[in-house]
Amino acid sequence: MKTSSGRVNPVLVVGGSVIIADEISGVAQIFRDKNGPVVTQ
């Protein structure tokens, strides 16, 4: 949830991150985990 109208920099991790678009309104830069769709223990 955003608490202000400023642009944010989300960090996307785990499998669901692969379905998020590369550009999103209100987002300055998206950071993705290099192992995004893979869960390791």
C-alpha cells in the first residue's frame, strides 16, 4: 500500500514476480531478485 503519491521502488521476489509488468504507473524502478521464480531453502 502506498501512503503518498510519490513514485516507489518495489523489490519483487519469488514466483509471482515474473507476472508483474516491467513498467507500472507510479513506479520509478523495479528491482527483481536474480533467482526470482525459484525458491531455495
